[in-house]
Amino acid sequence: MRKGPGRAPSAVPKERVTPEIIDEVRTYEFLTPVFGGGVKVEGQHKRADPVTPVRGASIRGQLRFWWRACNPRGCREVEELRAAEDEVFGSTHEPSRLTVEVVTQPASHAPVEVLAGKFDAAPGMGEIAYGAFPLRAEARSGAGGTHGVLHQFSGPWQVRLRYPSGAQRDMAAALWAFAHLGGLGGRTRRGFGAVAEVQPGSTPKSSLEEGWASHVRGLQVSWPHLPAWTEAARAFVVRREPHWQTGLAAQKFLLGKLRELRQGAMGRRGGGTRRAGRSFWPEPDEIRRLTGRAHPNHPPEHPVHAFPRAAFGLPIIFQFKGEQDGEPAPTTLVPRGHNRWGSPLVLRPHRGPAGVEAIAFLLEPRVPDEVELRGKRERDRWQVKRVLSARDARETSPPMGATAIDPLQRFLEFFHE
């Protein structure tokens, strides 16, 4: 009689393979003043934190954003992106294997005076005041001035990062973009809180151009992203002359160009003076038509019926002087179905191989074409046009010039001139 089968041998447990952890320290410094960025909120904006201006949570947020913008894994759908992002940065269900630790803070800080009183810019700060316009609203409301809001932090600061070797490509892309294109605090797309990686005695690990070509996938996706390097020539401009001594000087140049196109000599009759006249842009007159309100001396006369400046980001709040004399009440332009849309135009002082330079580039996708003008009352809503035709662009001259239909492309042309 044969023996029955014996007990099956127990399975040999597999060894848990612990992924190799990359441990590195990176050193940065601020090129421009920081707009808010702390955890304390006063009025409508966060105040700068003079003790701990650099926080690990803020850096993680920047790395997440620029990882999505580079899209190193080539995700095409939001669900695919979310799954990959959870793997790299963690989620509510799975803790992140990436740790970000601030090792040292900047050595010193100084308040930056932007406004002189409630309305005027401090001497030499007109361009910065234009970019930091929320400060004017705070000053008018009595919620505070510029003290403690803008700070220039001096000296290097260090961040220690630990992450699995399997995420090395992901982190290389995010860290490249943060060092060359990112910043900390508020209004970083207007150059505030711009950072630069500090590597004394060595060349940068990846230059701006090399990194763009190697780290950016450039797929046409629905979330904000960088265009492919082959397309970047249309959406990326570098100005290396004149030579700027500081990041703040380069930021003044960038914001000055934007102000001149939108509200200065190119955008308004007598723009840049205290006796500035009517806008060359069509939005004010179109609001007068839609609301049926206008000062007797300012009847609508612009031939274009559109809101092209929406291309620079939304919302836009339109306020007229002389509401009591018949001009329209304040209105707000928003993307249809949303309350805001971040500007696709990024202005960035940048430390290049020969010194400080100024760069301007565009994120995709652009502002939606369907925009809505809202008044104070719920019934005061108008669906309006944003996109200009070729004829519209010609009749909006001089701000649009003779070669561009898209205001963003017109800005890049003007920036390059």
C-alpha cells in the first residue's frame, strides 16, 4: 500500500527589497523679494515669515506643480497623472516616500518698501508696485501697507531631499524646473520669490535649455504644462542684455514691459503719466456698451467688441473713476464656469551662465476662450468674446502691432524688441 502524499513544503518567504534611497542636499538663494508666503494671514494675503521663510511644505508644492508641468512620465489623462503623482509624492491613502527638510534658512532679511502712502509707488519701485497690485488694495482698505509683506532674504539656504531611486527621473525634472522657473511665496509668475541654485565651484547640473530639452515631455494635456522644446521657441524668450546686477533689476524690466503694453505708453493715451487718457484696449468701451453707462465725455468709441487682455490671466477687476458721474460700477471678468485662471505668462529673473537675465515663457493650455463679465447683481452677467480676429488686432493697434493676434505673442515680441 502506497503512502499518502506528505505535507507540501511551506513557501519560502520572499525577501522584501528595500528600495535604494537617494539622499541629497541642495543649496538655493532668492533673487527677488518674496511676496507673503508665510502661514499667518492678515487682511487677504499671507504675510512673509522673517524667521522661517522657507518651509518644506512650500517646496513640496512647487515640486508637485513643476513635476506636472514637465510630465516626465508622459501621462496623457488626469487619472493617469493622479496615480503617478500619488506614487511620487504620496496621497491621503499612501504616505510619500519623498521627504523634504529645510536644513538652513536665509541669513538675513529686510523689508522692501513698495508704496509711498496709499496710492503712489515708492521711488524707483513703480514696476514692482504694478506687479504687486494687491498691496494697493490692502493699503486702501487700511489692512496694512508694505511693511512685512515684501521681504528680500539674503544668503543661501539648504534643503535636504530623500527619495527612492525609482523616482530619480521624476525628481530630476521637478528640481530642474524649480531651480530655473519656480519660486516661493505669492505671485511667483510675476517674478516674486524667484530662486537660483547655488553650486560654488561647479557648473549647474542642468542648464535651462538642456533641462527643457531633456526633462519636458511637451504632450498636449489638460493641466498647465510646458511646451515641448521644439515648440518652445514660440513660447520662451530670454533677454541677456542689458546686463542686470540683481534679480530685482531684471524683475523691474520684466514688469515694466508688461505695464507698458497693458497700461503704459503703448496701451493708453498718455500712459505712464498722471494725465493718462483713454485706453487703446477695447475692454473699457465694451463694458460701457454692455452696462449702458458712460460719462458724457467718454461715450464708447472703440470699434472692437472683445476682452483680449483676459489672455494674461483671470479674474480681472474693472473699476472706473467717476461711477457717481455715470461710469459703470465695478465688474469682474472670469473664465466661464470658473472663478479664476492662472496666468499662462510667467516672468522670471534667472541666473544664467553670464549673470542675471530676464526670461518670459508661456504655459499651456492658455486661458479659455469663453469668458464672462459679472457685475455686482446676479442678473448682471454677460458672455463676452476674448479672441481677436486679424481685423480686431489691427484696430486695437498700437498695443497689438501689425504682426500678432494673440496678446501673449504680442508681449513676447515686445519683450524681445
